[in-house]
Amino acid sequence: MEINGIEYEEIPRNQVVSKTGRMALMLAGFAAMGYMGSSAKSQDILKGIDIVKEFELIQQKKSKQTKRVRDAVIYAFNKSFRPVPIY
């Protein structure tokens, strides 16, 4: 999918992560949990929100959501999608 000129692909759920990458993901998860609260709370915040469309609005600075919701959308989007590398 393309959002604002950048091509994104879905991150495979069963992707193998290196030991260093696993540690970075774990630390990022702890930081996000401390910042946003538990994942159950962040899922409640995102209820009824299309994260792809909202992410596009955030990138265009046209989102009307609160900062807390915008942060949750960005976190959820980056957890599920990544930019396609250009070779």
C-alpha cells in the first residue's frame, strides 16, 4: 500500500528476529507500555478507528484526534507495517 508517496508492506507475524533486534523490540515495548499504559487500554482507544486512514491523516497533519490517540495509531501502524526498502 502507498501512503503519502511511501510504499508500505505488512510485517509477517512469524518473522524471525535476531537477538539484538529482539532486545530492541522488547525495550521499545516497555517504553510504549510505560508511555501509553497497558495494551488493553490502547486497544480501547483505537476501537472504531481505521489505523491506515488515520495514519495517513497524521502524516498529512490533518488528523483531528487527540495526541494520545495519534500516538496509539502510530504505534499500532508501525507494529503492523514497515516501509518497503528501495533497492
